[in-house]
Amino acid sequence: MQRWAYGTSAVAAALLVGLTGCTGSSGDDGGDGSQQGGASATSSARPGKYRTLPEACGAVERGTLRALLPGLDKLEGTKREKAYDGQPALTYDTDRRTGCRWSTGLSDGTRNLVIDFERVVSYDPALSDDDRAQQLYDKKAAEAGIPAPVDEKPEDGKPSAAASESQAGNADPAETTGAADSEEGEDGKNAGDGEQGSGDKGGEGGTGTGENGTSEENSDKGEEGDEGEESPSSSPSSDPSTAPRALDGLGDVAYIDDHLGTADSGAHRDITIVFRASNVLVTITYDQWSTHRSDIPGSGELQARAQRLARELSDTFDA
């Protein structure tokens, strides 16, 4: 487990009042400084709603674990109870990050469940904890290639990171040229720069998001298909009901990702759900491994069970 390093936030305000001096205007200057200091103090962003986190290994109901990991009840005695208890993640501040892992094995493969809670704190006085958590969420969604709703825009009117990244790769040519038609010259240049930004990012780092992120996702599927008989692994993404996508009614914002992998030892499908509840990011990873490469785990059942867990965890924060 990676060590999560962080420090205690320290905010200092210095105010000089009643400066001693020889000029008659020094008192007025001190009054102005006091007003400016007061305005600065009140401009700090609001802290996040949550100051603590749930205990991860105790956050999942036993019945939910039984449905997600059907092999648990086949264990006996203390082994079964230990499996239900889960394995807590290594953390050095349970008010900032907690996690837990459960695993079960059957004759035809294994299933694993991991949940992670991260409480986000912004150290920028001009940026709220919620806004910082949204930035981190947008980054995760963009890296996963999750398409964002076209109308998803923050208060400043600019698309969020997830929206701009995904729209760059899927923009309608008519929409792309619309801004240039309305204001030729600088606006047209800005529209072009917006689409090219993701491409530059991909060139520098080897992988990109948005337009290049879509290409990267297709490349990954192509690699899976190159293995021959596993080419059907790309089929779930063509079904809108199981494709990686944003989710409604889950926290403040949420998405689900679905990835199929194959190896000599078998095939596995990984379902990832990420949602934000105020200043907390919740990540659920649920996967199924099959010992037979021809026995590919399906998307529908795994996604439905993972979403059931996500709703339960979301209710924990809403309560």
C-alpha cells in the first residue's frame, strides 16, 4: 500500500494596527490596513462537509459482501469470519484515507473487492475542499476516458476537466467551427487550441486524455483483440447500458469504468466506480478472474452488483 503523505494545514494572518509614527496620517493608514485584512480573512474558501471517514472494512453490509463474493459462505469457521472482516489498507491517518480489500476463490476463478475513501483537503485558501475534490475527480474521469455530459460546466462557465477532455475527442465538427464563425480570429484560434491541448499532452507523456484518451482506449482494446480469440472483449463498450459512462443519482458526481483483460492464466474483468460526496472521493474496484480464457466474465451482473454497493456507500455519506 502506498504511503499517503500529507501535512497539517497552517494558515497565518498578520495585521499591523496602530503603527507608531510621526506623521499625522499614520492613524488613517492603520485603519485602511485593518479593513483590508478583514476582507482578506473573510475571502477564504469554505471547508468541506466531512472531517472524518467511515471505517472502510465495516462500511459494507454482510449481505452485500455475500452477493459480491459468493465463495465466502463456502469457507468454514474462522476462515469465513476472517474473510468477511476484510483486510484493511495501510494508512497513517484514518481521517484522511481508509480502505479495505476482500477476496474469495472458487474452482473456476476468484473475485476481489476493494473500496477506498479519501477525504480531500485544499491547501489553497481560494479553493474550497469540494472544488479540489472535483478537480481530482475530473482528472480520474479524464484518465479513464469517461464521456461527460455536454452541458456539464462549472460555475465559471468553462467545461470541467472531464468534460473538456472527453469533448475534445468527440466534438461535432459543426460545433468545433461554430465559435470561429461567431467571432473570427482570436476566438477561432482559441477553439483550435482547446482541441489541440489534449494532443500535446499525449505527445509529451506518451499517453493522453480527451482526443488522445479515446485513441488510447481503442488502442488498449486493439491489443486485447490482437490476441486472437479474445477479440469479443471490446463488445461491452458498444452497449450503452454497460459502456464506461457517467452515473446519475450517485453522490454529487459519479462514473463507472469497465475493463476486460486477458492473460495466459485466464481472463478478468475489472469494474471501477468513482463518486464524489462533497469533499470525499469514494473508489470501488470489483473484479472477477476466470481460469479459462474462453470463459469471459460478463459486464451486466458485475456492474449491477458494484452499483448496488456504491448506492449503499453513498447513503452512508448522505445520512
